[in-house]
Amino acid sequence: MGAAKSTATQAKEPPNYSAPALEKGLDILELLHESETALTQKEIATRLGRSVSELYRMVSILVRRNYVANYGDKFGPTTKLFKLSQAHPPVRRLLTAAIPIMEELSRDVDFGCDLRVYNRGSQTVLAAVDAPSGLGFSVRTGSEIAVAPSASGRVLIAFQDSDTMELRIREAFDGRPESELRAFRKEVHEVAVKGYAALQSRQYEGLYAVSYPILDVNHHAVAALTVPMLPRIDGVRQVAREDVITALRDAAARLSKRIG
């Protein structure tokens, strides 16, 4: 009986397949996406602990398939992976519903706005709409943004079940002191009670950001709709902060209803 049980247990375990070529390609892509600058083949090989000849064909194929761009003797990632992620049905559905609402919101408040999703300890900007005037603070679509300093990061963590919330906090604060996690948990709780996050930037002087959750049918945040407000110093009137919060709240509610 013991042997039979052991065999049955082994049968349920996933097979440990090996695909060295695929792993090399994924290593290259991950390295290039994490690097702030393009890298030479020698730099890629050194950082991955492999030889140039070992990676030459793999890099060439990634260039040919347009996952990697060749800038002379250096290589950097293209936007192909980002475009593929947008083609995923739930993401495409979210973007299709979001863009018209975001454009209307930006016109109403005369500030830019953006849509962010949680991504393994950070945030990815799925879409961004600039202010109609063309002036103001904006973020680039596809940007990766830290969770902890931002209003949107608080929103993406606050509106989750307790297990998911704790997992995301630990991912976002990996390696940080436990005291920082405790302080952030308190801030996240306040956001959940309030229904949105609004805070003065700790990175850019004068910048104030407001973020509302885009909720699914379970009232969990699938995205955060954010308006970063940068005050003008030339005397031109701007929409009052309270009115921006109201407009953003209504836009987020409409988008949540559309995707729900």
C-alpha cells in the first residue's frame, strides 16, 4: 500500500521539464527589461554568467522576431511584449472601456490622467491621457512605477482580500524593515475606509495625486485611475482639487460599472 501511495503522489506532481534554449531567451528578455540602458552582447553574457557565443544565436532570433532592438552594438527591448499583453482579452476590454472615459475626464478637469495595474511588486501604466493644454505632469504608457510612494499603489493594495493585500505589501516592500510594512498597512487601511487615495508627492515638489480604484464584481481593484495635479504659478485658474476628486470618483465608478 505504501508503494502504491508513493507512486500516486508522484503522479500528481508536475513534471520537471527542461528547456535550456527557452530559458536563455527568457533570461535575456528579463535582463534587458530590467536594465535602464541598452546592453552589448558582452554585457548581456557577463550579467547572465554565460559566453557571448552561447547567446549570439538567441539574441539574433529575438531581434528577428522584434522582441529586441539592435542599436548598433547594443541591444534593448522593444514594446512587443507590452503590445501582446494589451491584446489579452481582459486587458483589451479594460482599455477599450477606459480610454473614452479617461479622455472625457481629462477634458473636464484639464489635467492628465492614467490607468495603472499591479505587477509583482510594482505598477505598470496601461494607458495615459495628457491634459488638453499639453502642459502638466504625465507618465509614459508602459512605465513601471514603485508601489509605496504613490496614491495608486495604495489603491491597488487597499481594495483586495486580506491574503492578496498582505502578499502585495510584502512584494512591494521586499527587504525593507518590518516597521515600514506596519506603517504602510495603516495607510492602506485608511485608504480602504476613505474609498480613494490622495497625497502630496514625496518625489516631486508641488505634485498632488488622487487615485480611485477600478473595481470588479467582487469589489477588488483591477486597476487604479489616477490624476496627478501640478499647480501652475502663472496665475492661470485651475479646477479646484475638490472638483477633480468628484470628477475622478464619477469616472472610476462608470469604468467599474462597464467592466463589471
